[in-house]
Amino acid sequence: MKKNIWIWNHYATNMFKDQAGRHYSFAENLIKEGYNPTVFCASTDHFSNENIDTNGKKYVSDKVNGIPFVFVRTPDYKGSGKKRIKNMLTFYKNIFPVAKEYAVIHGKPDVIIASSVHPLTLVAGIKLAKKFDIPCICEVRDLWPESIVAYGALKRSSIIAKLLYQGEKWIYKKADSIIMTWEGGKDYIINQGWDNQIDLAKVSHISNGVVIDTFDRNSEVYQIFDADLQNKDYKNVVYAGSIRKVNNIGLLLDAAKLIQDKGETCIRFLIYGSGDESVMLKKRCEDEGIVNVIFKGQVEKKYVPSILKKAYINILHNSSTSLDRYGQSQNKFFEYLAAGRCIVQTYSTGYSICERSNCGISAPVQNAEEIAKAVLDACSDDDQNQLMGENAREVASEFDFEKLTLKQIGVIESV
């Protein structure tokens, strides 16, 4: 008999629309392996203003490519203020009656996989799994409150942080199994001093990944004409992502300026994306005469694979924090691997895939001088650059969602 697997991810709404993403891919492959997955998410889409209309009901459900999605009614919000917190609390409150009602109609689950970002989804998963007398697998994709502390938005010594840490420990103790997207997830628990209370044997590592067939198909079908990208007179260093304060793109400008000052005229940075710092950074380039950086604007996600494949280097960049010691699992990193181009990482991580697989160069310290040096090193030897790109493509196969789903099934069958 096929097992019913409920996957809870507050922010999976966009996966229904995009027909892509971690839990969409897991569900798609679970069906192929004989399971019945259902994705529960909020009616509000965190990534756009196009929300799902529940017509005043507790929830509505729909299918895409045979994958059932359940949209739990939640209030609209913008940004990360009080309304977003209300949205989280409402999802937590409403998931209980929705899950019970859905189980009456469609049968109860055999396993709940409750996934963060925020921990309330994990708490709800544990509580409802107990009522259903089934196991709950808690999937941790963002460390709360550690990530908030690491980015300086919350003091470790504050009462709120201490309460959140206690809640996090409770989740790890009560979960039947824990999936961490970082390879060093067990190290995190040990460093918190919780290993004497939490069984590390129940902690597994399943990273984010990529659907290589889809990535390759999109790279062929969805191409844009970009004279700058296709100009072979330059060694183009491509960044694709948001341009906000947390992304710290100004540091890339600093590195680009150092390279320019060294007279390296064939190296150029192409910045694809948008955000509230775009205008300021463009003006900075004009004011400081930084001519080796071109802001390309936002592109639809489907065009990104073709852009990454045409780069000379793909640069992995965001603000480095203390979390880097536990490894890396950014979604874009696995697309960079699939692109088969040399990767320059502007910071170092524990469990470094780049270093382990020789598919790129990491700056030992995240500053303009070290980033510039890493880019120059990657551009200094075309043969070495090509070899790193080939290594990246080869290691990408380890992170195809077909293989990652088999790891997930191993966890499901072990609880």
C-alpha cells in the first residue's frame, strides 16, 4: 500500500506556480517511487502579490502535474514586519483544523515532513503527528534563531533569543527524525551543547539540489540575446540574484574596482537581478568610474540556466556569517554546479564542495582584496578554469533531486 506523505512548508506556494523547488521536486519523485505526497502551504505567496483565493474557506486544494497542494488560509502581508508574524501565527493556528478535516476526506498521513523556514511549522507537525500517532520528520532549512543572531538582528543574550533557542532544542528532542540541509548540522547541535539531550543518530543531511534535466532543457529553450554575455573579448564574471543590503553587492564593486586598477581590462562583472540597492550601486559605478561592472536588470528565472552556462565564472556571493562553518546549501549554488562553469566563492565554508571537488576557488576571508585575488586566479589559466567547470558539472549529479529523493525515502522508511 502506498504511503501518504504530508509535506508542510509554509512558503511552498510559489512551487505550485513555478512547478519547481525543493518540495515540488521531492513530491514529483516520491510519486515516481510509489508514494502519495501532499504539499501543505499558505494561501499567501511570500515571493509575489499573487495569492491563492480560498473564497473564505479554511483551505482550498488543487493539483499540478499530479501533485496535490493544500493552501491554508492566511492573511496578506508585505515585508517582514508585524503582519508577517501574524501570517506565521495564523498558518500555525489554521493548519490544525485543516489537517484534521483533510485527513477525514483523504485519509490520514503515514508520515509528516514539517519543514522550516520558521519553527512554528515544525511545532505543528510534531503536535499533529502525535495526535495521528505517526512519526514527524523535522526538516531544518534555516536555523532560528541562530541565523537571526548571525546577521545581527537579534542579540544572543536577549530573552527572545533564549526562548527561541529553548524552542529549537524542544523541536530537535521531540522530532522522530531531523533533516538538515547543511552537512555540518550535527556540528551545530554539538556546538549548542545539546548532544547529551538529542540523539545525533536521528540527524540526516539532505542538501538542496537541482533538477539537471530541467536545467539543461531550460538552458536550450529559454535563451536571451545578450551582447555583453556573448562577447568573447571579455571573461565575464556573472552574479545572479537579489541586490539588497543583505547581499552586500557593494563588496563586489570594491573587488571589481581593484581589478580595474590593476589594468585587467578583459575581466568584467555582469550583475543579473534587482533590489532596493540597484539605483545606489549604479550611481556609485558612475561616480567612481567603475566601468567593468554592468547591471543587467532582472530576468525571468527560466532564463538563468542559459546565462550561467555562458559565463566564464559564476560568482557565489552573499554576506558571510558564522553559519558558514556548517556548510553550504544555497539553491543557486547547485545551479552553478549544473552550469559547468568555474565557481568563485567570495567566502570560505566548512564542508566546502568547491574545495572538495576542485570546482572553484574560495576567498579565505570575505574582503575586496581576497575576492579580487580569487577572480584573478580563476581567470589566469584557461585550462584550469575549464577543468574546474567540468568538475562542477560532474559533482552536480550528486545533487540531482532524483538522488536526493532516494535519501529522503531512506529517512521516511527509517522512522
